[in-house]
Amino acid sequence: MSGKAPLAPLVLAELLRVDPLARAAAVHLPDPARAVHEVVLAQTFDRLHRAAPHSLVVLHDDAATGGWALAAALHAGWERNVSAVVVPKTAMSASSAVLADRLGIALLATEDDPVDVALALAGQVSAPQAARAQRVAVCAERLAGQSSIRGVLGVLNSELAPVPVALLIGGALAAGRAAGAEERADATAVRVEINAAGHPWAELVASVPAKSAGAAGHVESLLRLARLPLLAVWAQTRMNSSAQAAQEQAAFGLLRRLATEPPASVTPAADVAVPSWTGELGWRVEGRNRAVWLSPLHGGTPAEELTQLVRAAWQRHRPDWPLIADSDGWLSWQNSPEDAEDDTAALRRALGTMTRTAASHGLVLGVGGAHPGVPGLMRSVTEARLAAHVAGDGGPGSVQWFDQVGARAALAWLPRGQIAEVADLCLADLMGARDREALVDTVLAVLDCGGSLSQASARLGVHRNTVLSRVARAKELGLVFDDPARRLALHVLCYSLASLWVPGRV
């Protein structure tokens, strides 16, 4: 007894990928995943009425003369539950297409000789492994001709349709169809990991419907076949992207220098001329500019891989805006004519499309004000960066506008981690107390409310006596803020501790 699993039969979608059906026209194709168990060359209606279910019927002679004969053949095929009917193109008519749609039966039209078509299809259906090998060879040739990641995923999705395929990088969708990465009870997930330089880089995921579960092995073969083309495209894209990023960084640095160090002949900074090379880079700087700053939630210099992901996502959502890596984040800007109305609603909608991607990569966004010219752009960039630091308190995906920040921008630059280390040394008793968070929160509320216990109790939602007892205990543990010389330092210390313990609370 053989231990080999039976081969899954070919489905219509697979047969349509290779000749002879690759040259046929799909007049109506309700279910591309319909299995084909055998091929029948029907020269007479008697033969058609004896066709087994899941047959692929090729009409010939009397059964393919068109008109009423084709209509009768379609009805007979529907009654026999055949997978599809192939007819000569000369027999097709508009009424036949309408009837196929009403019956829900697949109808294909070919210009090739019906006998040759039937013989070729019979060979493919009887040897599905050989047919799939032929299809793999065709797919390999198509994959080798792609020059972009989207192109490779496009080939996979067209070859494996209706099975959706997605490329995930860092767990986020980078290309392909999102349905491929969705967990579904009625589908089997096929995953193929792609390694670059010995480390996991990405993952190809396909969602194979339960009724096509037998094709999972073939799907995996094609996904594995796509690994080398994807790596080649990724390497080329990375080299091109790195060169472009370096050029844009240098160009923006020069633009910043022009704004901060204008020529001696130019007196007012607002009159700095826009260099002609900005147009060559696709940048628009004339008029008003409103900057957007993206930065990692936890600060630090972003990894090069993260820069690649952010650039790819930005190109999908805002292809007409530049994106430039700068110190601890990335900057972009919206440009509009100086006499145009400031449409912040449109900008909010545009940024809304980015927040989900930003959250998945642990990023926050800051938005500066709208200012004219090159100096205005540099001012807006500074404002956006400050706003992004404030947005860090709101968690991944948060967006903060500078005009809503005010003086809080100064607090965003505080080295809160280092201040907390000072607290461990100067207030050891307080930091060792089990109720330290409640004590620090209470003292912070009292200081924020100008020393008013009533306002602090309302803010904290506790009784005034509770606030009074907590303040007394905090003083016993060293948090004495009555001395004006120490009050500011203790206020900053409490703010830093509270924001570190519960991000986004202050």
C-alpha cells in the first residue's frame, strides 16, 4: 500500500495559466477554484448527457454550432454539474454569455481546434504534477523579469488567484493583498520565511481556501520560488534608495544652511531664494510649508531597515510629499500656494492614513505650523520635531500639532530617564516606598494646581483629606516642596517620574 497522498486535481484557475486555455477567453468564470477531474470531447448531445460531474467539456461538431445548440449544451452541462464548457469562438453570441451567467456555469471561448484543445487538456488533467511543473516554469520566467517588490507580488497573486498572497516585513503588510495575511477559519495559511544576510527579513503568506487545501503544496513551491527574485529586487532597491536618501539628506542640509546662513547681500531671512535644484528633486518650497516629523517612540537613531519600511509606507500613502531622514527621525512637508486657505482638515485626513502604519512601527508624528518660504519650512520642521516629542506621551501612532502644544514643548526635551536616576539617589526613601506612585501623583497635582489642595483633590478624584495625608507622608519620605529654592526641581522630578511610570498620563 502506497504511503503517498493522492495528488490534488487541477482547478480551472491553474488550467487558465497555461496553454491551450491561456489563449482562451473567459466569457464567464464564476468559480476559478472549481476542480477538474476529467476532460470530455462532446461531439453529440448524447455524449454531453453522459458527462460526469466536475468534467471539463469541449464542444465539437453538432454540439458547437451555436444558437439553440449551444444553449442546449449549456443547459445539459449545468444539469450534469460540469466544471466548465469550452466552445469555438465562432459559436459564441451575447445570448450565450447571458445564459452562462444565469446558470452559473463557466464558459470559455477558444480559436484553437477543439480536438487539439481536448487532447492537450486531457494530458494536463491526467498528470496534474506535470501541468503544475509547466506552470511553475512559466511563473519562474515571469518572476525573473520583475524589477520591483510590487511586481513580484503581482505575479504571485495573478498566478495563484484566487489564493491571496501578502509580503510581511516586521509583521506589517509591505506588498501584495492584505487578505493573504488574515487569519481565517475556512483557509489554510502557507508561510515562507525569507532570510537576508543570515537574518529573517520578510515572510510570504498565502491564504489557501479550505476547498483548495490540496493545492497548498503547490502554493508553497511558488512562494519559495519567489524568494530569490524578492531578495534581488530588495538589494537593488536598497542600493538605489540609500543613494537617493543620501542625496536628499545632503540637499536638505544645504537648504537648511541657506535659511540659517543667508548670503550677505540678502538682509531679511524671508527673502532667501528657492534654489533651482529643489525642482529637480521634486520638492516644492515656494509658498507656505507645513512640516511633519516622524520619530521612533523611544528615541534614538532609527535603524536603516526601519528607514526602508517608513519610506515604502510613505510612498504608498503620500507619494507627492518628500521624506528625508534627519537625526532622530524623518521629515516631510505639505506645500501650498501662499494665497491659498490653510486646509488643516485635508491634512488631518492625509495623516490619518499614516497613523496605523506609524503605530505598527512604533512611531509618533508631530505637525508644525504653516510658514512661507525656505526659512518658514525650517521653522515648521523645528516645530514639528518638538510636537513629535510631546506626542511620545500618547503612545505609538499618536499625532500632535505644535499649535496645541505651547510651553509643553519645553518639557518634551527633558531627559526623564536621567532625572529618574537622580530621584533614586536623592529620594531613596520615597523611591523605596510601595505607594510611591500615588505619593508622586498627589504632589504633582498639588504643584500643578498652585498648592491648592481642593483643586488637586478634584483633579485626582479623591477626598481633600486623602490629599493632605499623602502630602504629609511624602514630606516624611523627603519630598518636601515648601522651600521655594527646591520647588521647581521637585516639580520637574515629579513630572518626569509620573510620565515614565504611566506614559501619556501627563
